Amino acid sequence: VSGAPLGEFDLIARCFAPIAAPEALGLLDDAMSFAPLSGEDIVITKDLIVEGVHFFPDDPPASIAAKALNVNLSDLAAKGARPLGFLLGFGRPKGKSTAWLDAFASGLKQASEAGQCPLFGGDTVSAPALTLSVTAIGAVPAGGMLRRQGGNVGDAILVSGTIGDAALGLRLRLEPEADWARALPGAHRAHLLDRYLHPQPRLALAPSLRACASAAMDVSDGLVGDCDKLASRLGRVMDAGDVPLSEAANAAIRHNPALFDIALTGGDDYEVLAAVPPDRVQDFIARAGEAGIAVHRIGWLAREGAGAIWRMEDGSVRSFARRSFVHGEGGSP
Amino acid sequence: VSGAPLGEFDLIARCFAPIAAPEALGLLDDAMSFAPLSGEDIVITKDLIVEGVHFFPDDPPASIAAKALNVNLSDLAAKGARPLGFLLGFGRPKGKSTAWLDAFASGLKQASEAGQCPLFGGDTVSAPALTLSVTAIGAVPAGGMLRRQGGNVGDAILVSGTIGDAALGLRLRLEPEADWARALPGAHRAHLLDRYLHPQPRLALAPSLRACASAAMDVSDGLVGDCDKLASRLGRVMDAGDVPLSEAANAAIRHNPALFDIALTGGDDYEVLAAVPPDRVQDFIARAGEAGIAVHRIGWLAREGAGAIWRMEDGSVRSFARRSFVHGEGGSP
């Protein structure tokens, strides 16, 4: 295998055709078609990620590829959808070696298989910076897609997994020599870095959401700001002390309490935020647990006009000056 | 209206929400869902276009927006599909003014309305160069998507519209002071430049293709090379003199006969190439004519192994050294 760059045809045959769906016609046609199942709606989402904005140029190519797909699968999961397939727009800068492309393809294959989401098609073009545009296609029972704007007063607000790991992982990338970073045990550092680099879509949570939730979305721009977007016509009362944090995040925050705000407002969590009626909460927690995913209640929806109140563990109430993270502003790679 | 750049939320509300489909939930959710019609397949295609590769940075923003959508609708048309909607990945460089964005939005709206293809969703991110990733969704009767790899020996090969205008329009952009360019009447120059800047998807041809064609694709990378991709297992005999040329292209070629090769191998035609069984050719021409689209027979499919023969008007037979156009190589902006 030479290190010379692959042409478009060879790139498709070598890197993309192995993960193509049967309906994708070997990726040799202009389009693909598939027959939707009767009684199901089609769900579509699209996230674009760009080198230097959403990931570091020197991130491992397998990680970049997996992230491009998984951030889209995270949206499908939060909408209660089952993945059907995805399309990849691959904007390729000059100078990516065959080894780089092979590693990229292996990461894409791993994520595609893990998500049971084969490649439906795409387009490969030249671009000044690595640009990955994924459109993910899924399905839900007719009318069953969860929306941000469901939810009723009194519904509990729950979140999956742990919050803030990825934001702290990004801080570690940007400030590896900070006091708190140097004080953190290696296993904790590795956990935070991994959570930034390798978002895991909560696909196993989709059936529990469909069964129990009144509204849902994924947390990708920071928990505090994203909470405002769930059932946004209503108010909410949040308990900051109930936000689930990993051991690694807790250790970092013990070293530097200012990191707590970064954990709650930083991006890239790719967890699921859901509103669940009070009488379904126990069932939701149980179903999620059976699917292997911990979910925690962190607040509840209040009447319209009540605003967003965050109650701290010391009993005080506060608001966050910076409620969410914007890619390309300040902290982003 | 200020000239300051719009934030993501304002950009979506101002420029994209007005063309959103009802199912797109005001573009305020992470995904959209729609109910496919019973008895129809979903057809999906994706083309990415990048500033400096597929269009000039100083092209009018309305034209860039329309091209991004229309090159995708061209694929749907060639597959016999009816558009349902599209998603836009919008990679935005710094410094685009509100006036630029408004003009972009107006071009997108015009193309969206002309194609009866509303916005389903998308993503807006920062990018080093303007990057437009469109995924177009369409529908065909179950099993009815036309493929490149249909077709049988003896089928006629037909092409819509006229060939080479866009490639000559691109040459005009690159070499406005060439002898042939200066000799060309203004109306002819305008025609060629317009065909490069404003591809027109042949959506009205889709029903005729479904009724009559055995294989189809759009011509986007140059006629000679794209002909090789239609029913590629078979040979073909092509009549170069039958390739439909506009008055403007004919005038340019009279001034400079070398432009004939550019017309037949240059890209960006966005016409439809179809194989049609001999007994359906008259019907296809008649149906296409009723839809307002001229189609011309330019060759026929020959037995496997016969290669691709281009017969010239003088009776000679030739091959083309450069069979198609590659964006980003040489002649591209």
C-alpha cells in the first residue's frame, strides 16, 4: 500500500464501500432509495463538523470519523429514533495519506457498526480544511418523534450519564499544565480526555424515551443553556447538586471549584435531557437502567414565566452568566 | 438592518425559517420527522460544494445558494424522484454581512420554491471557507428509482437540453480576454455565463424517465466521461455530431474549434442522460416535449466489451484523452 493520496474512486471503494448499506448500490450511483416500514415516520438530522472548530487537527482520524457520526446518532437517540443509515459529505484537504484515510475509515466503520447505521451515500470533494457533514436517517413509530417542545408543569427533568466530562477533557487539551490538570490522577485525565474525544450516543435509551418522556433533546452545547431549550415556554427549577458528575470530574472540581461552572456550561456532553411526567419517572429510571444507562432527576418544569432557577447545594440560588458553549468562540479548538 | 453579522439563532430565524417545511418545527429542534406516503420509496442524495472549488468566492450569493440546492435536485430528477425537502449544512466563514446573507437566503428561497422542495433542517457552523452541504430527500413509487446500471444492448442514449454551455461559461470566467470570448456577441456570452452560474434541475423530466427509461443519471462531470458510467458493463457507440449544442456554444466553437472538446468533456451541465429501449424512444421524446424539455438521441448501448466509440461528423472515430472534468483540478475556480 502506497502512501500516495487515494483518488475519489479508490477512496470510495477502499474506505466507504465496506460499510455501505445494500440499498446504497455500492456507492456508485447518484442517489440511493429505501422502502420505509409501514407505520413509521422518517427522522432526519444533520450536523456538520469542521477541523479547528469542532475538533483538533491532530486528533486521531478514527476518533474524528466516529465523532462525526456519533454526534448525529446522539440526536437520533434523543428523538427516540432507531438509526437506518447515514450520508457523509467528506471535504478533504490536500495531503491526507492513505494511512490517515485508512484510520479514518476504521473509526467510521466501528461507529457505523456500533450504531447499526450503515452508509447510505455521500459526496467526496476537495476542501481547505477537513469538513465532515453527516446526515443521519432514522425511524420512529408514526407520530412518535420526541420533541424539545413537549413537557408539562410538574414533569421531572432527567439527564443521562454524567455531565461535564467532555468540557473538562477539552480544558485538559487546552491547559495540560494547569495546576488541577497536573494534580489529577492519570486514570481521571484519561477518562475526561476520552469523553471529549469519543462521544457515545445513547441509542439504547430511545425506547425508554418513547415509552415515558414528554420531551427530549441531546445535551451538546452545555447543560445549563440546553436546559433552557427543553419545553422553553415553561419555567424550571434545577438542583445543581443533583447533576451527575463522574469521579474524575468531582476530583477536578475539588482541586479547582471554578471548574464546576465549566462542567455545567461547557459543551460536548452528548447526553440526553428529558422531561418525564411524575408518574412515569420510576418506570423511566428502571427501563433506562435495564438498557444499561443511568438517568438522574436534576429538576422539574415550573409554570410559564417562572424563569430558570438553579438551586445550589448550599441553599443559595444562582444564575449562570455564560449559559452555554459556542463552538468557535474562545475555548473551542 | 445593521450590517453586523447575524448570530446563529437570528440567521436561522431570518434566512432559513421562512422556507422551512411545517414538519421542520421552525428549525428549533434537533431533528425533523415526516410520514412517507404508503407505496413510495425514499430517495436520498448529497452533494457538497465548497468556495474556490465549485464556485468563485465572488459569485452572487443568491446564485451560490441556488446552485447548492439545484445540483442536488438535478440528481433527484435524474433518478425519477419528486423532491420532498432538503437539509442544509452551512459552513460560514467570518465576515459575511447581513446583506450577503439576505441575498443568499433569497436565492435559496427561489430555488426551494421553484423545486417545490422546502427546508427540512440543517446545521450552521463556522468554517474557513464557505461550505454548503445539501442533502435532498425525494420519493418515487416503490422500486421505481432509476439507476445508472440499468439499460440493455440496443437501448438508445438520450440527453436533455444542451451540452457544454456551463463548461464554456467557466472558460469565459477564466479567460474573458481570449480571442473567442471577445468575438462572441454579448447575448451568447450572457447565455454561457448564466448556464455556468445557474444550473437548472430537470425535475419536469422525472415522470417521463420513470415511464420510459431503463437507466438514467445526471451529467455533471462532463458528457464523455459520464456516458461511460451509464450501463457501464456495456459498450456504446456515440454520435458526436448529434450532441445538442446551443447557438452560443456553436458560435464559440466556430471561433475556436478546440472548444468542442471542452464542451463535451467539461463539467456542470446538469442535464439528464438516459438509456431508453428502442420501442420507447418516440414516447420518451414526446412526453419530455410535453414537459417542456427537449431530449436528443446521441448514441446507443452496444455489447459488453465493445468499448466507447465516438463517431465524428466527418466519419472518423476518436477517443477523448481527457474524458471528464474534476473539480479542483486545473480549470476549476
